[in-house]
Amino acid sequence: MQRRVGIVGDFDRGNRTHLATNDALGDVGLELEWVSTEAIGDDPVTRLRPYAALWIAPASPYRSMDGALAAIRYARERGVPLVGT
């Protein structure tokens, strides 16, 4: 079973909620990877396909609101589990 979660957001080590997100997902044994909103670009399918689920990170504004919205649309249209905080 794939347990890899893509965290959509622009990671900032100074943001306590980002660190808490890493700790929480790590504590339950999920593999996680931060996906910059800018990295989603015009091809969210290719960029987000490796993940079993997506987590929309707290602490907007995002560098690319279009990238964040593309990730949400990708999950909604493909039945990919999605959590937004």
C-alpha cells in the first residue's frame, strides 16, 4: 500500500505549523514530501501522481495560488484523498 503523502505548500522552517505537520505525519508512519506550489506548474498530473494523498499546508499566502488550486482540482477530479488545513 502506498503511504506517500504530498504536502502542498511552501515549506518554511520558521513556521511552527509546518514543523508540526512534519512531526504529525511522521509519527503515524507516513512518508511525506513537500511540494512547492510553484513546482506544480502547468502539469499537476505528472507532479502529483506519485502521492497516495495530498495535504494542503497551512500558512498562506502561497507563492503560487494557482499551483495550490491545481493540486486541489487534481485531487477532486481523481478521487485522491485530500486534507486542507
